[in-house]
Amino acid sequence: MAAPGLLFFLLFKYFPLWGLLLAFQNYSPYLGFWDSEWVGLKYFNEFFTNPDFMQLFRNTMAISLLNIFFFFPIPIVVALLLNEVRKLAFKKIVQTVIYLPHFLSWVIIVGICFLIFGQGSGVINQLIAESGGQKIEFMTEPNLFWAMLTAQSIWKEAGWGTIIFLAALAGINSELYEAAQIDGASRWQQAMNVTLPGIKSTIIVLLILRLGQVMDVGFEQIYLMMSGPVAHLADVFDTYAYRVGIQQGRFGYATVAGLFKSVVGLILVVMSNRLAKKFGEEGLY
């Protein structure tokens, strides 16, 4: 039963590690891995001294931190609210509705956003214009761009993220709630003193895993949302690696950007796991 999962990781996670050799080579597809010219740390020096590096780092960290502070808690809150619903039919309908966006591609999600918030024919701007107001450039306004990305992520993935937390909530001993009710605890007090402590370990593990992806903010969404007015805010390591590596053919240089992301994620996972253990939690390993 574990074979499909192991095969997936071997094919898509471990075998591609050979590609890290490109970071130390002036890679040519015609010469291959072993015959391409070795350049040592040339691309690393070029990457970290590039004037674009700080902008890429700022954009990536800003988008990722917004997701951590605003997106990460939403599935927890939604799971807690769904856990309090007693009508099973209503609960299933709500779950189906909030799960649905997860199965839509980012192309569809961004397309819907343009239909709703677009400056020309967007529904919101048409209502604003009809009411005598001035249209707002939701999709191209720099001050709103990061907020739009975060809102899209919440809409698409928050419902799907509740699955793990609902499973954790189902594992809480019902006798704890009965004891709290006997002691006169309100529903809010039960949530704070029984429910949240019961899923605390799950929250910590998922937070550690999320920190490991802090440099991975999603290529497809940002690439689709990128336009001239917001390009300086949208350009992240993923889009930069695509532009330099695929469009310009600088495979070795683009590999450095990907390797940097992975190293930062590994460091954050190790540090956050040690911090969690220091505070008495089980952590990830």
C-alpha cells in the first residue's frame, strides 16, 4: 500500500536532486550533466550580488508571511465552527461548498477574480460606477495586490485545509466535553480549554511544515496575476527562475534560486521543530 507513495517521492523528489548539479555548471543540454563546463560558485556569487535579489526576497517573504498570519488560521477557525454544527445535512452542504474551489485550477480562480474585480467589465466596478463612484483598479493597484493574492489563497484552499483539523477534532475524547459541561463551562470555554488544546499538536506540526514552504508562494497564481503596474511586487523566486531559466536558457543560474529556496525551507523546519520541542511539544520528528 505504501508503494505508490514511495514511488511518487522517488520520481518527483529524490531523483530530481541530480539536477542540483546545474547550479555548479554552465549547463548545455547537448553536453549533458557530466560534460558541461564546471563553474564552481560563480552563479551563487552572481545570484546573491544581483540587485534583483533583495526585491525577490522581499516579495516572497511578504506574500508568505501574509499567508501564514491570515490564511493559516482560517482553516482552524472554520473547522471549529463546523465542529459546532449539529445539523449533519447543513454541515455537509457547507463542507461541499467550501471544498469546491480547491478542485478549480488557478486559471479559473484568477479568471473569476478578473470577472468580479476587473476595472473594465468587473461586476464590482460596474456597481461602483452605477452608484456614481469612481472605479477602483483592484487587479492592478499596487497597494491591493498582496491582499488580493492572500484573499485568493484563502478562498481556494481554506476549505480544503479544514479536513485535517476536523479529523483531529474527531479524535478528542467526548468525556472531556461532558466533564466541562458538568463544571459549568460555556461553549466558548469548552472550545478554549478542551478543543484547542486537543488539536494543538496538529496545529504545531502543520505550522512547522508551512514554515518549510515559506519561500514557495506558488508560481501559477502569481504568474497569472502579474502585470506591468504590479510586476515589482509580483516577481518572486519562482517567477524569476522561470523567466531566467526557461525563457533565457540560463539553467544553472536558475537552479541556484531553487536551491536557495530549499535550503531556507530546511533551516526553518529544523529551527521551528527544535523550538517546538523546547516548549514541550512533540514536533515533526
